[in-house]
Amino acid sequence: MEPLHIVVKVGTSTLTRENGTLNLANMDHLARVLADLSNMGHRVVLVSSGAIGIGTGKLNLAARPTELRMKQAAAAVGQCEMMHLYDKLFGEYGHTVAQILLTADDVADPDRAHHLSETFSALMELGCIPVVNENDSTSSAEIETGQAKVLGDNDTLSAIVAGLCGADLLVMLSDIDGLFDADPHKDPNAKLVSEVEAIDDSVLALGSGASGRWGTGGMATKLTAARTATAQGCDMVITHGAHPERLYDIVAGRRVGTRFRARREERK
């Protein structure tokens, strides 16, 4: 099997427990698998959510802040803590990480986007694993609802990063096993859709729930990201973040979660 360029996006639900504390077991497992994939010759980029949640815990706040400036303060603290942990965990497996924080302006401007692509390329040539997040301390595109967003959420961010890196594969580790033909939280007969060749209106409708994990900010944003990724010639897979070891099967092309096939004319 030829080495792949892989972007892995991990959500807050995978990094933290229900009480808001860090899920260190999941973080360690993920770091071990990604380090091993790198050892196998694959080029790996990690897009990581969780800065605000981790910062909330680090600051001993009773609840996630609601005021924008306090969210951004929590993100600043959480980003530091998150990178400290990633540096330590990946270091245990012999790998160096690099931090890249992005804003909407960075990816919208062609010159900045070009420099970002060059930076990703150089870091991976040096054997580093880039860890990417939106710069929440200066950008409110994700953490405050508004118009004219370019990024807006880390699902979208990961698809944009996949394009900047020329990735072959984008894997989203989420709190759900993949795309279902009905809402699995409400319908016990909902069936997993294992493969999607084209993201049409009927597929988009599967993620059109009104709220919560199934709706906006959940599957809907993942389907939008899938459309972006596949248009760039990159396969995308959604699978449950509780099982990072499934990445081995995904990289090998086996059926895990839901795989969105890249547009054939765009494939390298």
C-alpha cells in the first residue's frame, strides 16, 4: 500500500468526558495510532477541537462560558493545555508535533493559503505531525454565530486543511458511527450508510435535523465538509472517535463508518 496524506479531525466529545474532564485514555490511544500510521510512512495532520472545553476545565469554571470574550479567554488557556498534552503524548511515541492556528482570513487569502500549504509540506517532510485548530482567541467565526463565515466549525476547517495539504483521505472522529438513513437517536431501525458516491439533496437531507448532535453543528456540517473534501479529490470517512484503532482499517480501504468517495474526475 502506498503512503497516504491523511487528515484526522477529532471532536470535543472524543477528547473530554461527560463531566468536562479530559479523556486521557482516548487522547493517548489516538496519539499512539497516529504515531504508528506516521511510522508506516503516511503523512498525518491532526485537526483538533476542544480548546474551549479544556480551558473551561483548566480554569475551574462551573460551566462553559457564554460571553464571547470569556469563551476566547478559555480557548487561549485550553489551546495551551491541549498542545502541552499532545506534545507529551506524541513525544512518548517518538514524534514531534507542530501547532498551526488558523483564521478565516488565512484560508481566504490566496497568498496566505499558499504559504500555509508550503508550511504543511515542510513540516511533514521534517517528520512532524501538525496539530491544527481555529484561532478562537482572535476569530469568532466558530464560537459566535454570525454571517460571512469562511470556517465556522472544525468540520469545515478540516476539509479546508485537507485541500491545503493535498490530502488523499479525511477522517472525522465523532460521537456517531457514521451517516444513517434515519436519526439513530430516535429510530432503532436506522441503518448505517456505508458508502456515498455522490452528495446530492437526498444525502444532505439525512443531516437536516433541527438541533443537537444530529442537526446543525453535527451531521449537517459533516456533510457540507464531505462535499468540500470530495470536490478536492479527497475521500472522507465518518466514524466513532471511541475507536481510533479503526483508522488502520480505514487507511487500508476497508468498510468502516461511512466513506464519501472523492469525485472520480478529481482523483489524483
